[in-house]
Amino acid sequence: MQVRAKLFALLRTFFVEGSVLEVDTPSLATTSVTDINIESINAQMGNSLGYLQTSPEFFMKRMLAAGSGDIYYLGKAFRDSEQGSRHNPEFTLLEWYRVGWDEYQLIAEVEALISEAFKTLNNSKITIERISYSDCFEQILQFDPHSASLELLQATVLNLGYKGWANETSANCLDLLFTEMIEPNLPTGLVTIVDYPVCQAALAQTYVDEKGRIVSRRFEVFLDGIELANGYFELRDAEQQKERFKQDINLRKKANKPKITLDEKLDQAMQAGLPTCSGVALGVDRLLMQLCKVNSIDEVLAFPWRQC
């Protein structure tokens, strides 16, 4: 509890000094994310269905479109069926957006923030490294994830013993391979993986890299093999974003997952215009796990789910 309180103070000081405004967003809303890999916790509001928010992202983007400038959120988020050594259905999230920045400027700030936390609260230093997504796969699995066929990805997953994955998507196969084969082999210290496959772009922009491949401007940050943060050079094309949401909705339907409708208010904000910006969400509880050198998220929560 003492380390958590000190970390919160450090985070707020960091952003005050960086001229980033703290904002508050709703925990309960009428819409939620369409991402097929994230499930919301439902809440009954009279005769209407509401959702505990999985992140403040959509509300923060509405703020950005309205001219808020640089903003951050430090508070609770909720996800259904997430329990384990690194997951709790209610967790603390730090999310922030920098207007006019690209993903590499934001990565540098993430590195600075985490390094400062370890120096101040743990009296220790961490090593810092950046690796491309393709380099990870080529070193461990000897193929390029950007050009690998669906058949190759499915065959590789089946060879690992996941017999029920014969009809899985490229994105899901890559996720599994990254979790099972790449994460355990990441270097120690703070490692940022950049240039994710286009099928995992989510809400990130894409570009053509030096090898002529279309890749997403998405990054993830790992500390000693544990994922801490996920960020994007944010997609600004409202029509392209709407199309991605529709694809998510179709995938949810095929997988017999709960239906989530398009967030019309976010769409209106995107149509009005999102400024050029980069954003990142960081799991504060996982950062605390690393600061306190513990292996379970329960050890850094006053009241984990099993005690609620």
C-alpha cells in the first residue's frame, strides 16, 4: 500500500511537470469496445444495459477531438473473465495521449517514466532495449510474421499442441505464438516491441516499412518478460476506424460472443477530427508487481477479486 501511494504521487508529479492534464472519464457507459479479445462486465441500468469500461480510451479520444491537448487518466478499468497471476477483473490503468507526437517520442517517455519509478522507489536501474516484431519471430521461429501465410501460422500452432486451433485467424495465431514462444525469450529489463503486423493494428495507423511491408504503428512494452503497456500512433481516419470496428463486430458474431454495437459518439468525434497524437495504456498493478518483486497481482492489491 505504501509503494502504491508513492507510485501514484510519482506518476502525477511526472505528468504535472510534463504539462499533461489529468482527466476523469466514466467507469460506466452505454457502449464498450468491439475488440474480440476483450470482454466487458455488464451492468443493468433500469431497463437498459450498461458496461463497466475496459479502458478510458474512447472517452479520452472524444476529449482530444474537442481540443483537450495532452491528457492522462489514472484510475480503474474492468474486464470480464480476467483472473490469474497477472490479471484481476478490476485493475488500475494509466493511459495518456501526447498531441503532435509519434510513437517513438511516446516510447521514449514511457521509458523515462518507468526508469524514474525504479530509480526513485526501488533505488535501481533498468536496461532499455527496442526490438521489431519481425526480428523476434525471425530469431525464434525463423519466419517473417508479416508475410507468413495463414496455413503456416496454423500449422506452427498445431505443432505446439493446440489441436483446436486449426481454423483460427492469423491475428490469434500470432498472439498465441508470441505468448508461447517469444515472450519467454525476451531479454531482461525494459523491452519495447515495435511495428506489429497489420492484422493486429487495432486503432493504430499503418505504414510501409523499409522492406516494403505494410505494418502497424503499434508498440508494446515488457519488463522482464511481463507486458506492461500497449500504445499506438493513433489512427485518425474515421472511415477506416469504423471499418475496423465492423470487422470486429463480424468476428464477434462468428465466435458467438456478446454483440457490441458501434460507439456512435466516438464516431462523431472522429468525424470532427482527431489531432495527430500517440497514446499508451500502462498496467499500474503490473508495474507495482515488478517494483515489489512479487509474482502475483494479488500481492499488490489490497482487495483482489478472491477477497471481495
